Amino acid sequence: MKQRDTNRLNMIRATLLWCTDNTSATSGIPAFANVKNTVETKVSMIDQLNQKAKTGSKGVTIDTNVSRANMQNIAFKCASAVSAYAASIKNNTLRVKVSFSLNAMTAKKKEEIDDICQNIHDEANNNLASASGFGYSNTDVSDLQTAISLYRDSMSNPRQAIISRSVALETITAQIREILNTNFKELMDAMVHTLTISNPNFVSGYFQAREIIDLGTTHTRVAGTVSDKNGTFLEGVIFSAHKTGEPQIKVKAKTDSKGKYTIPKFPPGIFDFTWELQDYQSKSETNIHIKPGKELRRRITLLPL
């Protein structure tokens, strides 16, 4: 994946994580969850396309279950919109062709669900000019074809040509551009702005996560010092960090004789920090935003037990 796309995808992940960790903030905006789910599906597809781009046409196994879920979610959106359009013009033939619930799709055999989704894609594409006002767009149609291709690829379906590295990279760039320009800028950002007065902390955190940092060769860095209440630096303090909501420790470091600790290559995201030393009270901080390419410093004081 291109460095620029990597930077943008890191921002997208950080923004989604912030929204997931603060779902109550947007619970009063039902449309927000729908757009967020759309972005999560796109990110899942980007990850699979990136697998193809890294390894070429061989040596990679795409998760069939994930591919199928992505394909069905997009197909259901397109099918629902076309079904509503068909009902409005009393075209029962068209309506029958696209009337599938998610449960009905899930019940279909793995060898036939791609054909069902392909038929939905074709009807959605054929009726796009008239039916787009019912809840889907040309981007949804192209996303559905990509999802079908990935699913067939994961099934080693001979009817589907293998996705080439160049096509995968081009599709990744297009998917990320669509997330930024439409899903974020036009939809999610606008809905978040409605919370500026009622929940300024959520709004501030959201737009902090939305910042795109050009990483280049610069790495995120976390550093700091730990001392006692008298200002004496403490050696051997264990600093650990894990992603908020995930128990697995991602990084760990220990202070030197001057109470300093440094982690030169810290992954971006939202983390919980902990500082621990025997005979001292541990200290924790939660929901710390680690921005790509930035340095974060903490001066910590530990109190004795």
C-alpha cells in the first residue's frame, strides 16, 4: 500500500476506534451507526485488497467468512434500495429479483450466494439512474462488485479472474478517497458537529482522531520520566500500554537510573497507560490518543504504599 494511503487508513482506524469507544455519544443519531458500519465494511475490504497487493496472485488466503459478510452487507443495501424503487413503480418482477433479507442470504449455499449478489449488483447497476434516490449510489455498486470478486477469489472460483496487484492498489486508493470525501466529510463529520454544544469532549476527540499525519520515515514516540513525591527519579518503574478495550499489552518499557523511559516506535491509536513499581502505588491513564508521527511525553509521580 502507498505510504499516503497507509497514513490515511491509520487515521480512519483511529476515528472508528474513537467512535466505537464512545457509542453513547452518537446513540441519538441512528444514521451515524449506519455510516460507521459502511466505513467498517470498506476498511475490511481494504485489508483484504492489501493482502492481495502484498503477495500478488499467489500465496495468500483471504478469509471467506469475512468476504462473504462484506459482500452480503453491501448487496443487502443495494437490494433494499432497488426493492423500494420497484415497489414505487409497481414493478413486481424487479422486486422479486432483489428481495433478499440478510438472513435469507446467510442461509444460501456458499456456492450460490455470489451469483445472487451478482444478480443484485446487475439490477442495481441497470436501474441506478432511476433508483439511486432510494438509498444507494454508484459507489455502492462498484463496492459490491469488488466484494463479489474478493469472495470468489477466496473461494478459488474459476469464474472470477484473480485480482491483480495493480487493480488491488487502485481500488484501495479509491476506497479510501470515498471514505474521506463522502462517508467522513459529508456525513459523519456533519453529524458530529451537531454535538458541539451537548458533548464537546466527544467532538474534540473525534476531530483529533481525524487528523492525517504524514508519517514518511518518522515514527510515533512515547517517552517520559517517573519520580517520587520528593522529586527523586525512580529506577525500574515498569511502563506498559495496551489498546483501550483490549487486555493484551502492546508495549512495555522500564525506567533507567534517571527515571527515564522511551519507546521510539509506538503504534498509533487509543491506549491505556500504567506505571508500576514495587512498594509504590501504581498509576494509570486511559483513552490516551497516540497520533501518528508525533511525540507524547509524560512526567509521572508515584506515591509510596
